Amino acid sequence: MFVRQMKLCAVYKRYDILNQLGSGAFGTVWKACQRKTKTQCAMKAIDKKKFEGLGAAEIDSMIFREIQLMSNLSHPNIVDILDVFETPRFVTIALELCTGGDLADLLLSLKKRREYMSESIAQIYFRQILSALNYLHTNRVAHRDLKPENVMLKHKIKNIHVDVPVLKLADFGLARATGSRGLMTTFCGTPYYVAPEVIEQNSSSSSKGPGYSSSVDMWSAGVMLYEMLTGTRPFEDSDGRTLFQKITRALRHDFRVSVKSKSSLSISAMDLLNGLLRRPDGMIRRRSHRMTASECLEHSWMHSEKRKRGNDDARRKKDLKRHKTVVYENSPKKSATNS
């Protein structure tokens, strides 16, 4: 995308700045309206002064890498980049406006009412997230900071049981093009949603691997799905170090997802969660690899209509055989395993 060089006053001539939507460490996001077309957008103003002390090449890499990457993406579940301006002090990015808040706000409102999503509703939301991830990974892009705060609702919804929102994946500040090798080593992400192999990159131990792949997004997606279905996260702790220890333990041991019996999740939902919250290579006890977005989209849990027509058993057995996953029964009885 072409970056227009202009003075700040010229930006104001093109856009009417309406109100502030939010702010962060490096800039502010405003609601704006393109004067000529009357198109509303989210205007992200990055203050280059906040990067003082860094070299020019490093500043350009941090700011313009996100712009270059986003300008090459086009998907109905990814926020569009509309325009970019650079002034002497600011880099201003015009983004597709989402007025419905984010998934974190929605989950918090449900939690306050002591509710969580039904499987049928979560499936609608998760399908859109998977579609965006499948597109990114097919195009060799890793998001690396997937979390509810970065999943936007295009429009506000009044009733979660009736309204069907369009979800948009946003904030590509940590995203990277993975290239042909596909391995990354930077320690980044949000603690509750970060994959264990990313945490291991911050370790000085001999178990530190050669890097991680875009599969880290699938772990984060699994944590989000768990949160949507249960109202909690699989790993919780107020102390960051203890939290990371709990997550990395899942990498070293044969971690299995478990939920409180009151959640009463279906067997196929548990199987999908176990297919996501596991080692990327699946080497422990010969379990299969962490599922890809494409595999998730084909999973039985994502095909409720086919299950209603009686195809669930055959599809579920195929899933269980492929991923060698524990089978959970929604009853007080002890879980049976298939490994």
C-alpha cells in the first residue's frame, strides 16, 4: 500500500475526526469519517516520538511491517486497511470500523451474568475465527497475539441468542510472515493465551527448541474456545511466573482438557479442545499433532447439521482415531480413554 507523505493539517482536510475510541503505549485510535465518501473508519495514529532512542531502520520495521503485512491481506473476517498517511510526527492508519466492541467485552458481559456460550452459538463465532486463521496460515502469516480483545464485532448485537455478528481479526502488530522455514523465536503474546513453545523461547534451559510455527495461533484459539464454552480459561493464575509454569507443563506432559461437570460439554467439543491444547508435534504417547485451522473446520463439532442427521458417530470415531484423544463422558462416571 502506498504511504502518503503529508502534513497533519492535510489529513484533517481528508478526514473529519469524531471521537476517541482508545489509546495504547504508542498511539491513539479515533473514530473518523472520510469527508469525500462519508465512509466511517477507525483512525490509528502512531506517535513516532514514542520510539525515540531506536534507530530509523528499527522504527520503520516496527511501524511499517504491520502496514505492509495487512495491505496484502483480504478476508471477510480480517479488518481491512483503507489508507495510510505519514506526517513528520505521526503514522496514521485508516482501518475498517467495527462498532460492536470486541469478543472480550462480550465474554465479560456473559460472565457477569454467570453465563457462557452454548455450543451452537460458540460454533458460529469459532468458525469465523478459524476461517481467518486458515487464510493467514495458508498465506504463511502468523498472528502471534490471538485473544478475545483482538477479535472485533463488526456491529453491536442486542441478543447473543438471536443476533449473528460478523467477527473481524484485528491488531497485527506482532504478526509475522513465516517464510518457507516457518519458524520464529521471538518471545511475545498475551500470557493467558500464549502457547507453551513460545514461553520456552524465553527459557535458558537445554529444552529450548529451535523455534515455533504458526501453530501457536491454534493453541490460542483453543484457549479462546475453552473460554467461550466454560466462562473460564484452562490456565489461571494471578502470578505470571506460576501461570507460565502451568502452561509449559502442558508441553512436557500429556495434558488433557477437563471441565467442571456442570459445563456438560459434548464429546466432540472436548475432542476439539484436546486437539488444540496439545503439543504441536504430538510426540507424547504417540498422540497426533496440534490441529490446524483446516482440520478444525472439518471436525465433527463444526458440523452440527450433519450430526443432527445421524452422521456424528462415524465422524467422531474418525476424529478420535486420527487425534488419539481422550473420550469424556458427560456423567459422574470416570472418563474412558482412547490412547
